[in-house]
Amino acid sequence: MERKNEKWRKTMIKKIPLAFFLAITLLFGGNIQLSSAQNLEALSEYSIKLAISPSHLESGVAEHQVGYLFVLSKHGVPITSSYDVPVSLSSDDPTIASVPTKTVLKANEEFVSFPIITGDKSGKTTITASLNGKTTFQKIEVGTDETYLPDDLTLELNMPTTEMHVNSQMPFTVFFKTFDDTIVRAPNDIEIVLEHNDLLASPDSDTLIIKKGSYYAWGVLTSHEKTGNTFVRAIHEESGLDVAKSIKISSTLPASLKLSVHPKLIPAEFDRALDIFVTVVDSDGNPTKTPEDIPLEFFSNEQFPIGDVLVGISKSEKPMIKKGEFGYLLQEKFSLQNLLKNDILIGVSSKGYGTATDTFRTVGESIEEGNKLKRTMKNVFNFGFDVKDYGNTVNVFGIENVPSNATAFFTYQLSMIEDDEDDDGVRPNGSLVEINPECAEQSDDATDTDSSDVTHNTELDSDKIILYSIDCLGEGELYPMQSIENLYTDGFVHKINVISSDEKLAKIVDGGKILTSYSFGTAKVSTGQKTGPVTISTSINGVGTGSFTTNVVNALEQKEVRLFSPTGEGSLIFDRDGYFDIFLIALDGQQRPKVMTETGKYLVTPTNGLVEINKGTAFTFTQLRSDSFDISVAETQILLTVEPIGENADLKLGGSKVFTTQPSSQIQVTLPLSKINTNHQENLGIIQLVDLQGNPVIPKFNVKSKIVSSQNSIVQIIDDSVIPAGSSYTTFPIKTTGSVGNAIISASAKGVNGTSTMISTASSQLQLQISTGNLVDVIKVDDPVEFRLFVDDENLDSVPGASLKIVTKGDGIITPEVVRTSSDGSAIVSLTAFEGPNLSFDIIATAEGYAEGKDTFTVNVDSPENTIGAIDLELPEWIVYIVIGGILMIGIVVFLFLKKSKADLEEDWEDEEEI
């Protein structure tokens, strides 16, 4: 036994310097963490990670430094090796992508990078890496080998308008889009079959090809000489998708006749005149001029006295609308003394142009200017009604639309204004006015209404009532009034003045005249090149004024220049370099493509692009670059404005349109590792330009990026990278701060969509966690309590051999103050409190390969109210302090000499047993 104790004493003496060194290290270096490389041979639990970033490369012979190999701890955090480690590499298909057979992960380096060599062959293959018997692999894609389209597709047929003029052209496009309105980039050449009706219009080809990598295909639809409705149908036979649209083909060539008879009311008397104006209109009903003579034949539903006269005129005078003219005016007199009737019809017909009709009415009472006594036909009856001083005015008639550079006629008529107060109701003196008997007699064959119960004119149908007199009209209606003298628009004394509101639109050629005993005159008007509304006004001295507004139109005149996007209404697709395609198409007033008679120049802003539509064409195609104006990342809409430029440019042709921007490319952020070591410095990320389907896009120009971190306290992006022209990707550095956490890395660039990805930082050393066992909540003063401490890692795995340093706060002591955990990760210590009410102590845990753990514990102390102190013992207070100090010194000395690891003691005991 004595020999055993002696051996133990000698061993302890040898251990004192080491114990002293450890104590100093724990005391002064407890918070120091060292990041060191790992001995992979001694490290049993680790893995390797092969990253190819980006994993989708453009095809073509090139060397891409995109392969990375990492060594990861058992918790997936990158670690370094303490020595060089060889790495074996291989490719399943070197014709697609090949790699070096070997590379080396250098000592203390965070990863090894190696090149990927691509060729002209597209496809997918797998790269494999091996290190120390561990193997990892990753797939890589080169080029685009996909030949299929998504399932959620619709086929679109896009046209700038569904109206066309004969012998004209317009562009149209076809494209695919998904159900969420995303335009699809063709993975390969896609054939679209076109069906159409050749009789009216046909495309320039029966098939369109959406080229690989493109978003749409376009063709030209040409209309022929015939008018009507036609269609174009687009079919994708492979998917069974199809779409069709109808197109209306019209013409400004004469298609039919139109007849206007003025004035609408004339007396049923002998030798009465009418203006019968025949015009031609196109298939849309717009006035036009004829390219050839059009012979006319007139007729009427009243054969005598009107029809026979018209037939005679058709035979003898052979009336016609002459070539280059818009209409024909027939002014003829008819004997209407026995024809008091409504809806007297006059018609005209011509072979190939059909028939047109119009109606007028005759009135029974003839009233002369200045003689306003009411009288019946033939002056037979006088019903004794009050003589009324009627108001006078001028009523002007015309046609609503007149072509430019044409001749038209307008009719003006002297008129009286009916006032119902004198023939229906109560007179100012209170006497009742009975209904006019003439108005009650409805002898028109067109009506069999019984008017026996009618007591007031307002109860009669104004369209069916026979106009025996002005009293039969409604309030404010006009009744013809005959002139008692000849009225002229020229000469020494003229009483008629006919004017135009805009002589550039319509000029008065002949103001006309009103002969005595007649109520109307006719003005001849010539229109100019300018189009728009114009008012023809007539004033007659002593009578009043009247006006009529007509529109001077040119069906072939350009009214608009339209921005037409080939990828859908209101949608623009930007290509990889910020360009977008756009058509400019000239349209006439009927929304039809307008063939330019002169080259038109237009400025498109804010792109500041100058675009021309050449003479003899109706549209042009151009590419404009979005980089010429600012579009923020948050904006999804832009306003494009087109303005005519040049001498005498018509600014009314300009316009603007809001488009939704849909960049065809995006800048994609990829990371070789999504979890990086917070203590490593050589961290990197990759940005790549790809299309919306993820295929790499090679820019023609350098692409400047903006890369940011959402948490600069976790990771920081120091520099914005530039994707060089000719490559789809580049790398950027990521700086760690030593903090553990998550952040979002976002990348953006002008003209493309931005993306983001999450990155995490972690320590390769797991955090130690400390817990207690069987420690009571309340302890007594001077009563040692023994309890157990446990040390685990973040995964709650026990950590054996961990060093625990314990520091008390307050009056108490824990022994031992430094202790190591046993194989089960626990250690036993003893706690003694000297005073209450509580006692706190800090524990610091350290272990090789782990991050330091700290924790604080507090227990309550049950201290008696009367304790033995210096006063009770009647000793000086300094003696008490000396005693306590001596006890502590003895305890420390004993602890230093008695401290010995369990393993050493067991080893000594084994030696003793051998002896």
C-alpha cells in the first residue's frame, strides 16, 4: 500500500507543471477559438460534396471553370484538410462534358476547383468525384436537348386589326403561351400549319416556323380584289392546338347606291320641284368616288304623276354618276296637286350596285312668306282659329358624309315653326281650343286608325297624320313657307348667304337661289383634301338662319400609326440584350392597313428610335433597345409613344400605348454550397443569364449586375460582377462576418428578371451545451451537495473528455473548479454555500472540435437567521478572515496534489496489481 501511494505521489508531482499550464490556459484563454484544418484520416465522420455551378452550360468547344469539390463535416459544414488529398474525377459521357482524371485538394484550402470541357454536342451527363474512398456525383447539362413543350399551353394568333382593304397587306404572328400568360421559348423548330380561304386573302406561306430559341414567328397576309369575310387558322399538329380569326375585307370602290330626297316637305301643288341626289358608297357604307360611269334608272311608288316623269328622264337624259365623281343631282318638277300623302317613295337602281330609295311628304296648306293666315286647301274653309304670328327659320338638309375632293349639294328651305298653343289646349282667355278637323281626318291608306275619340293633336301619330295644315304638326316642328320674291346669293342685292365653317374642308361653289312661289334653294359645295367635320350655314334676310354639319371623309386617308407587338396585345418581350421587336402599321379611318403614298417617318419614345414606313407599304418591322430608357426592377409596364416627324407632319397621327414588359431572360443566382463555413474566407457564388425555361443565354454585350445581401451582418457582397459578352455566367465573392445565420442573396440587371436564393452560415464546430442533474432547488448553508453536470453537442450527443471550468458568484464554493467529463459526457462536482439567499455559478465547457459552451446556474440557499459570526465568538473580525483564508489555501493545495485523471489512477492501480 505504501508503494502504491508513493507511486501515485511521484506521478502527481510529474503532473503538476501540466496541471498548472492547463489551469492558466483555462483561466486566460477560455474564450479563444482556433479554426484549424482536420486530419481526415483521424476524422471518421465526414463527406465530400461535388458542385458544378452553373450546372447548365451553353454548348460549344470551351473550358468552363465551374467544378468544385468540398469536404464537409458530419453536420454538412465545409472543413479543410490538414494535408494534400488527391481527388479522382470522371465523366459518364466525355463527348458531352469531360473533366481531368485527377486533381488535388490542397492543405488548408477550402475547396478545389477544376474545369469542365464542353464540345459541340448537347445533352446531359454525370460527373463523378472520389476522395479517400468517398464518392459523390452531379449531373450536368450542355446546350438544350429538350424537344418538348410544356403541357399547359395555348396557341395564339396575333393580328394588329381584323379589318383589311382589298389589295393590301398586314403582318400577323403566332406564338405559344402558358396558362399564366408566359410566352414560351421554342425548344426546337416548331412548325405551324396555316389554313385560309384563298378567294379573299392568303398568307405568304402555308406554314410558319417558330425557330429554336425564338418566341414567335410572323408572316404577311395579303388581301385580294374581292370583299367579304375570310379567316386564317393556325394549327400545331403535334399537340393538336389550333386557333382561328376572321378578317373583314372591304373596299373603297363603289359597292352600292344611296339616295337622298330633299326637302322632306313640299306643298301638294302644281309644278313642285325636288332635289334628288344619288351617291355611291363602298362596302362599309362610306362615301366614295367611282372609277367608271354608273348609269342610273329612277322610279317611284306613285306612277302618276312622279313615276312616269322619272322613267322618261331615265330614257331621254340617260342620267349617270360619271367616272371620278361621287354623285348625281336630279332636279325635276312634278305636278303634285292631287297627291296629299305621306311616304312618297322615289328610288334609283343600277346594274351591279343595287337599289336605293328615299321618301318625302306633301302638305295641303300652302303658306306664303308674310301671309300667315291659316286656310285650307283651295281656301274653302275658315274654322275661325286665331291668327298666329309664327316664328320663321331656315331648315338645311344634306348628307352626313362627303368624300374629300368631291362635289356635294345641300338644300335649304324657308320654314315656319309650329306652336301648339293656338290649336290645342286653352286660349289665354280661357276658352277651349278643339282639335283641328283637318288633322283628325286621317285619309292615308297606310293607316286605318279610328280618330273619332281623339281630342288633342298630341294624341295623333305624327308619322301617319296627313299634313293638311301646319296645325297638324307637333310643337316646334317646321312647315315649308313659299317665298314671295326671288332670293339670290349673289348680285347687287342678295338676301341669301351660304357659308362654310372651314373652307379647307368644304368651299361654297354656288350658293343657289330661291325663286318666287318656291320654298327652297340648293347650294353646290366642293370638298378639299382635308378631312373632318364641317358646318354649312344658310342665312336669309328677314327669315332666319339654319345649318347642317357633315363629315368630309377619306376612307383611304391615314388616321393612325399603331404600335403592334408580335407577342400579344399590350405585351413586350425583351431579348437577352434588352432589345424588343415591334411593328409600326399605318391604318385608315376604318382600322384597315393603309398603303403609304409617301414614306412616313416616326419617332418612338422613350426608346428614341427613328422608324420609317416606306412608300407603297403599310407597315414596318423594327427592333428597339430597352437600355435606352430606365426600367426599374419593380416596374412591369412602360408607355411607348409614336410621333410623326418631318415637314408638315400630321401630329394627329401620333399615339401612345401601355405595354406590359416581359423580359425573356433572367439573371439567376446559384451557389456551389447553400451552407458555408462562417470562418472560411474563400466563398463564392455564380450569376448566370438564362431564359425563362432555365436555358443559358449568351449576351452580345457585357451584362452589369447588382448583387445584394439581405443581411450584411451575416454575409456581405463586396463587388457587383459583370457577365462578359460571349459567356452566360460569372462568379462573385461572398464575405462572411463570423456570425451564424441566414441571408438572401439577390441579383438583378437591366432588361432581365432578377432572382434570389438563400444562403446559410454555420460553424464547423458544434456548440457545446451544459445541463445539470439531481441538483436540488434549495440547499442548506455549509452543507455540501453533490450533483452531476452533463455536456452535449447541438444534436444532444454526449461529449466525453470535455473540460468544465466553474466560477462561483457569491459566498460558496464548487469543487473541483476544473473537471473533465467521463465517457458518458458527465462529471460530478460538489457545491457548498456559505450564505444566502442564493448562489450563482458560471460553467464554461470546451472540447476539441467543438465550439465553446457557456451557461449560468442559480440555486436558492436556506440560511438560518442566527449564524455564528465574529461578534458571537467575541473574536476580532480580522481573525475570522485569516481563518477562512487558511481553510481556502489548504483546500487549494489539497486539490492540486490530489487532482489526477481517472485514467491515470486506473493505470497506477493496474501497475500495483501486477506487482
